Amino acid sequence: MKIRMIIIILILMLIFGISLILGPRIINPFFMDEISKEILFSIRAPRSIVAILMGMALGASGAVLQGILRNPLADPYILGISSGASLLAALGIIGGMTIFGTFTVPVLAFIGAVATGSIVGMMGWRKGGFWPERLLLAGVGLSFLFSALLMLMMSISTDEGMRKAMLWIFGDLSMSEWSRIPYGLIFVAAGVVISASRAKALNALILGDEFAHSLGFSPHRERFILFISVGLMTAASVSLGGMIGFIGLLIPHMIRFFIGSDSRVLIPASALGGGALLCIADLISRSILPPMELPAGVITAIIGSPYFLYLLRRKNVLSI
Amino acid sequence: MKKLIILFLLFTIHYSLFTPAQAAEAPKRIISLAPSMTEILFALGLEDRIVGVTSFCDFPEEAKKKQKIGGMSNPSLEAVVSLKPDIVTMTTDGNPKEFEERLRSLKIKTYVFRARQIPELAQGIREMGLALGIKEKADALAKDMETSIDKLKQRRSSIKKKKVLFIVWPDPLIVAGPGSITDNAITIAGGENIAAESKSSYPKYSIEEVIHQAPDIIFIGRGMSQENIREVSKGILKRLKSVPAVKNKKVFYVSDYLYRLGPRTVKGVEELAGYMEQQR
């Protein structure tokens, strides 16, 4: 298992390196002129780091959520967090708000995500317990509400406003810059560390509340801590670059195929795998049709889904 | 599939044969399904005959007072029918084709404006004049436009060709690509659109490529959010700080004239040409 983890880390580093060199034009890192240096350090590097952070947040959140909700279909977006974020972000974009300067849209998205997460959390809390089914249903319910509001807003906005909002919602990494990274890093690192440190409890929770209890874990308390860490990671990820599909849902399953379902490994490995996949998807999305850029979320699903289906055919396990 | 192609051909032939021929008498009640149509109708002096416009028709000022029939991509069929129009004018750029078919099936006459780029504009207006029974006025407007455009084209020979980028929206970076009215305008004004090689008319553009292509002039469309476009643009301009246009303070915020193909389009070209001439 250790060796496989090291392999994943090496793959991630390799992909990061490649993502700096390749792009619409190839940069030779040993002979760089001024322009290449600028592109490498102030455009590609922050962008790839943001992609890795977002992918890590989504991968780890997916692994944790599938565990606490005991549902292989769970992904970070199922709790409605992303739809709340999209709603506020679209409001900012279509309404042309600039209350937080160039940070307006990410900050609005973060507020939307945290607010939605809190509502879902409150709905999940009942009779001194924190119930997975309630969380799931509250999330789905809120998602529908927010999606409807989002569509309402889109249908009364101009085509121009709608297109801008759509581009953001599909996921956009092109505006990534160094100044956004510290904020993202704090939340993603905190989320990954908190959830990895509760991995043992998560293992027990997957087997059932009674089992967890008999091992000395308080199921409701553990779920609550894990839920908070997922909320923070997802909020940070959506605010960094919009919604990216596939990673949160399928990366944890792929990691289970390769490494196993022990949460202690699954959480960090899903984080690394998610980071690697999004970094490579973003590389493809900005290089394949230069000078145009495609939404990275489209690429993650196009390269990821067939591979996932192939694995599903070959291996016969699919559990949480 | 074959059926579809035949249907499509039939429709095209149908349009090209019959649309101009419907010019028998001047319609009294006109509905416009696009802001650009509304502007042209006003410029042709048909203000009193317009009975309905879209909720996005905001120019000229009087257009806002007209009855609204919904959006451009989702106009309300009921609202259109209840206004009992003699003719409904629409464009191929934004109005759904199905809506036109629905109107025809309800025996409502339509006029589809086919021009989508500046070189086709004058001819489009002439044909529209024919369909609306105001040939002379339309001819005069078209002639006016052609003269202004020719004048701009003559002036440009004296300008050294500059590399130009027109930013439609700064975050994420959307620019005017080939086939857009803005791209036409840059060429007419004597510039070279650095985004001319991309594959769609309003592509999401690579920031790296802008740095590589090093435009001499950057235009930023003020669009609808006129007040804060400077604020929103700060991010992208910071990232493009090494580009000649930004270094030499050749970044200009321009009006939304070029977003609609209509009577104000020429003014939009003149605006770009004006800024480009200063740079000689």
C-alpha cells in the first residue's frame, strides 16, 4: 500500500511538471525567454496548483461523503453545496457586482457554499443525532430549489449574462492566480487533514453506527466533524473554479479498485488522484484547441468516465 | 437524415424565393423580435408602426415604452399573436427557427433578417425595406452606411497595421473572434484581430496566447454593465501587464455599438478607427 501511495505522489508530481511545460505552446524549461518565464510562473504554475487543490478537495470529499452517507452515489455536489455556490456566483456575474473587487465571484461562491452547507447540516441534525439519510435528502431538496432559482435567473437574464454565468458554472480555471492560492490551500489542507485524521472513525461508521459505537466512537459526533471538513473543502473548491464533475463521484471508486477501501489510505489517495486528474484535464482543455479553451469539467468526464466503465467491467467489486 | 436535408433545402429555397416577394403592401403593425431589428425599424422611421418588441430592446429610449413580447430566444407566442401583427421581423442570430415556423403555421407573416456581418448589413437593410414597403428610405439608410464604411476603409490605408484584441468579457476572458461584427470592425478600421484564428466567434481565449501574440491595442467592450467594467477588468489587465497594449496604456473602453448589427454599428467602427488613428 505504501508503495502505491508513493506511486500516486510521483504521478501527481510528474503531471504537475508536464502541465508547466506543455500548453498551447511548449516551453523548454532550460531555455526560457522573458515571455516564457512569465507564462510559466504567473500563468501556468498558479493554474496547475489551483487545479490540483480543487481536484484534491473533490476527491477527498467524495471519499468521505460516500462513507458517511453510506452511499456509493454520493459526491460533494449532492449536498447542494455547489448549487448554493453557483446561485450566488451567477447572481454576482449577471448582476455585475464588484463588492469584493476581483475576488467578488469566488467570495460570493464561498458564502453560498458555506450557507448551503450550514442549512443542510441543520436539517440533518435531529433529536441529538446527525443522520445521514436526513443530510442526503436535505441536500437533494435544497439542490432542486437552488437549481430552479438559478434557471429562473438565467431565463430572465440576457444571453450575454447567461453565457458568462454558464462558463463559470462549467468550471473555469483560466483566472487562477497566486493571490487566490493561500485561501484555497488553507481550507483544502485543513479539510484533508481533518478527514484523514478521522479515517479510523469513518471506517467504523461505514460498518454501522452500532459497530462504531462499540469501538468507542460517537457516530453522530464523528459524522458531524467529517461533514464540516467536507463542507469546507467543497466550498473552497467551488469558489476556486466553479463546478467540476466526475472527480468527487468516481475517483474514490477508482482508488478503491487499485488500493483498497481502508479510509486511512482512501482519503489521501483520493485527494492525490483527484488532483492529478484535474491537473491533466485542465492541461488538455487549454492545449487541445488553441487559442481557445474548453471547460475542464468536460474533459474530466470525457477521459474519466470510459476508464471508470472499463474498470467496472474488469473488477467485480463496487462498494463503499 | 435525408428528409431533414431536403426539408432544409426546401425551407432555404422557400425563403429566398418568397420572402422579398411578399412586399406587396406596407404592413401597419410590426413586431420586432430582436434589439437590432428594433433599432433598424426606428432608423427607418417606422416607430409608429411597431406594436411589440423584446424585453431586451433598449435603444432608442422610446423602444422601452413599446409592448413587450418576451425575450429573444424565448418570445411568447401568445403575446405575439394577441398583438395581431401584419409582419414579425426576426433575425437568424438569436431567434429560434422553430418560432418562425410556428408563426408561419399560424398564418402570420414573418420577415427574417439574414445579414450577420457588417459587409452584409447594407444589403440586408435594402431587402428589409422592400419587404416593409419603404424601399426609398431603406435605400438611403443603406447608402449612408456604405459611404461611411468606404470612407473608413480609405482612411485606414494611412494607418500602420496594429495588432488588436477586443475583449468582450474580462473574467473569464472572452474575446471577439472570426465572424463576429467586432472582428469585421477591426478589419475595416485597419487593424489585425489577433483572435482571428480561433474557431468560434466569441471564444474563451487563452491568456498565454494573448501574451505571445502581444497586441498593440486592447479594446474592452463596456457592454451592459457600464459602471463597473473597469473594476472587473483589473484582474485580466494585471495578468497582461507585459503586453505592449497594457504597458503603453493603449487599453480603451468602448461602447456596445458593435454588439448589434444595426444603424449604430457604423458608429462603433468609427469609434475603433478613432482610437487606432491616434496611435499612428
